[in-house]
Amino acid sequence: MQRSPSKQYSSVLTLKDGEEIVYFLSSSSTVIACNLTQKCFSEYPRLLPLFSEYSIDMVECKGEILVVVLSDFFKSASLRVWWYDLKTKTWNQIAAMPHAMSHEFYDKKLDINCVGAGDQIFICLSSAELCSYVLYDFASNQWVELPECSMNGEALEFTSAFSFEPRIEAFV
């Protein structure tokens, strides 16, 4: 399992149906949900076996917590987005990167760093030998590889996904 030090203690906050819930990944990559409104917590079932080779991150899109997983399986890489159904208590795959795009990530020991905003997920994939940036759009079901990030003509080795939606809101 690959985890960026910057994401080791990260969390995602959702507000849905009047309840504030903070989600974070445990050291064994299970999702922990802490309901601040009801003052309780729960642990979701593990997506992949404990000793599988994968990288995992969480995002919030439209009030829902989603888990993004990059895994190596049968000599290929797979990048998938999962949603947890509280009613059936099961993980459901809701998106998968086309094999033609994800295959280049095989055996690269990549760490994923993701952020959600509206109907989109921005995914940074990085390792010592490869950096790639992908945008997934739920509305169009499209995966788009973005151009390399560079500064002063030098490719950046690591980029951290961060969502910022500037708004001025004043209550009078």
C-alpha cells in the first residue's frame, strides 16, 4: 500500500441531511466515519485484502464520500472509484478508468492524491519515475489526462490535489 505523508492524517468532511461526518483512512486503509452530529463513529469494510498492493484516497463529491483506489492486478493497473451504500453495507464501483489509460501505471509504485469538486475528481499520480494528472467527470463519464505540471520549464515531481472554491458569503 502506498500513502503519501501529506495524506497520512487527512480527512474529508461531508454535510448531508443536516449531519456533519468526518471520514478518514485508518493505518490499514479502512474508512472510519465519525458522525459529529450524532457523536458516534463506524468503520466501513475493507475494499481490498490487507496485503494487496494499492494506493487509496478519499474525496467528497456532492455530499458523498468516495474512495479512489489504484491497484495492480494480473499484470495491469486499475484505477477505480467506489461508493459505500449504507443501506446494503456494500462498496459499489461507480467508475473505472479505461484499461488503455491505466495500463501505463502498472508496477510504478504510484501514490494517488485526489480531490473532489462537484461532479469531478482530480487525481495526482506520483512516484519516483512517473507523475501524471487525471480529471474524471461524472456527468460525461470521461477520463482526461492533463498536461504535465512544470515550473520554470522543470517538471514538478509531486503535486498535491487541493480544491478551493472562492466565494464571498455574507449574512445580513
